[in-house]
Amino acid sequence: MSPVVFLAALFLSVPVAIVLAVTAIWYVWESGNTVLYDSFAQKMFAGLENYGLLAIPLFMLTGELMNEGGMTKRLINMARVFVGGFRGGLAYINLLANMFMAAIIGSATAQIAVMSRAIVPAMESEGYDKGVAAATTAAGGLLAPVIPPSMMFVIFGVLAQVPIGEMFLAGIIPGILLTLSFALVITLIGWQQQFPKGAWMAMPEALLALRDALPALLIPLAIIGGILFGIATPTESAAIASLIAFLVGWLVYGELKPQHLGEMFKRTAVNASMIVFMISAASVFGWVIIYEEIPQKLAALITSVTSDPFMFLLIVNAALLLVGMVIDGIAAIILITPILLPIATGSYDISPYQFGVVVCLNLVLGLLTPPVGIGLYIASSMSDTPPGAILKALWPFLVAVALVLILLSYFPSLSTALI
């Protein structure tokens, strides 16, 4: 009966955290093992006793401080220095700026919202099709969950009990690969649609743009450098990044006002609490998974179909594409990691880092695919572009992501080489 309750609540659009908690409560009552009620609250709090979870609000705060501090426009201007003179230069600027932003924000939805406001109007004014401009921006948001720091990697690392710093390292090569594939898509579309030709900055202007952006680049350097060289944990790196974002926005750029900190803290707390509550509810939902032996039953079913790790990952990719269309990526990662990870590592000897990268990239595709498609509707709202026009221009990028997913599934070294 509990699977019926679970599916019914999901289709009724009940928040996923509530679905997980209610299903667990129903299962305890149905199984007659009511002694578990005594430790229900304790189990929920135990799910949050992980130091790595502190990175979630800290990375969110870094994004808030960066947006308020005027770093976005300076990073876009720096991207113009490197790629602005090519045909379709503004589309490449969009992509490169998204890559810089992904190394700071770590959240696809936040990145799509920021970049849609910042660059789509500029692309439209230079003669780009509005749907293509919004689609390029939305696709660039998919870099955020792969290029470190990634909110989804933090959550996966906590659930999979693997070092978050190593998960971040696992995302570097896939992130570069995804960026290059998007650049190829922009090139092909640019040839077909004859994108406007860009103009290179004059040397003094370029040097000024680079100088202005250097303080903002301290943030990704602090995050990735601290983890890479073992100077700081991901959580400590997130705290350092927040401090740098505050000081740069306030003292260097002069756009961040200390009196606005209270509002930023409030937004960060609200957004982070939703994710933390889902993780807490997932802890008690684990009872259902454990007592019903769902991973073992699913493993027996899948291993009867194939013994090849690559084929297993293809099956997982196909299934998760459907899951991502109806469930938010973060909620989905919380749901499926305890079920599928033991099968991947135990039955197919797949590295948890490879599995984490593949699953996180796959699930974030749901941000841009109907019927849920939160990222698609954010890009539509922020850029005042119909979702249909964005989706029409988006499909080449989605094909590129699918091809990258196949490569990541077939070659484990793309995820594990830097670990």
C-alpha cells in the first residue's frame, strides 16, 4: 500500500519532502513496527548530522553575494575579451560566462535566472533570435551541477558517503567536455543561421575588463584551489568564498551594501531549508527502502537483463530521463541514490564518482524538459520568451548532453582521472 501512497502523493504535486515523510509514517503503521515512531524525529535529525551539508547554505550565500556585488556583469565582460570577436561572439560569451558562473553559484536554476536577465536582452538587441538566445542561456545553466562547486554533488556526496571534494574533482573533466560540446553546437547553429559577427575589444579596453574581473575570479580559485591542494574542505572553501564575495562586492566594486545582508541571509535560509528538509525526510524514507529490500530486488531484476556496466548505465540514463521530467533534480537525487547506488557499486563495480556525475547530469536535464521543466520556465519568464520558442532552439543542446552522457557512461576515466 505504501508505494500507492508514495505515487499518489507525487502525482498530486505534494512537496517531495512531505511525500517521503508521509510514506515512511504510512509504512511504519502498515508494517505494525510502530516502535519506530519513537525514533522518527531522532532519525530525521540524524540525517542532518553531516558536516558537508553546511556547504549548501554557504554556496547559496556566495551566489547571493556575487549577484548583489556586481560580479556577473564583470565576468560577462571578461568573457567578451576571449571570444567576443568570433561570428556569434555574444553566444560564445554567453557560454563562457556561464562556465565562470558555474564555478561560483553551483545551482542551475539560480544561474539560469541571473544569466537570462543579464545577457538575453543584449543578444536580442544585436540581432540574435530571441529563442536561440534564451536556449543558449538555459543550456549554459546545465554546467552548474557539473562544474564544481555543485549543489547536487554536495547532496550526492552526503548520501553516498564519499568525499565531497573528490566529487568536485570528478566533475571537472565532464564540465569541460560539456562546455566544448555546447561550443560546437553554437558553431553549427551559427553557420546555419549566420549569427552576427562580433568585434574584438581594443587592447586598453580588454586589459581594463580583465583587471575588473580578477577580484571576482578569486572566488572559484578559492573554492577549487582550496579543495585541489588540500588546504580546505568543501565546506571551509564555501565559507571562504562567501567572505571573499562579500569583501569584493563591498570594498572593491562598491555595489554590495552591508544593510542588504539581512535580506540575503533570509533568502539563503529559506532556499537551503527546503533542500535540508528533503534530506532529513529521506533519512526516514530509508526505512521503507531497507525493510522492503528495494535495492536487492531491483538488482536481481536488472542483472537478469544485463551484466555489462555500460548497458546498466544506459538503462539508468533512460529511466532517469523520465524521472527528471516529472521530479525536481535535487529531489530525484535524494530519492534514487539510496536505491541505485548499491546496485551500481555492488553488482556492476561502477565507481561512485562516475555514477554520481552521470546521474547528476542526467537529472538536471529535467530542468529543461516538459512537463515540469523549471529551468525552461525560469528562462522564459526572465527573458520574456515563449517556452515553445526556447524548446525549439534547445534540442541541439539536449542532444549534445545525451552524447556526453553516453561518453561518461562508457569511459569511467573521464570522471575518475583527477581523483
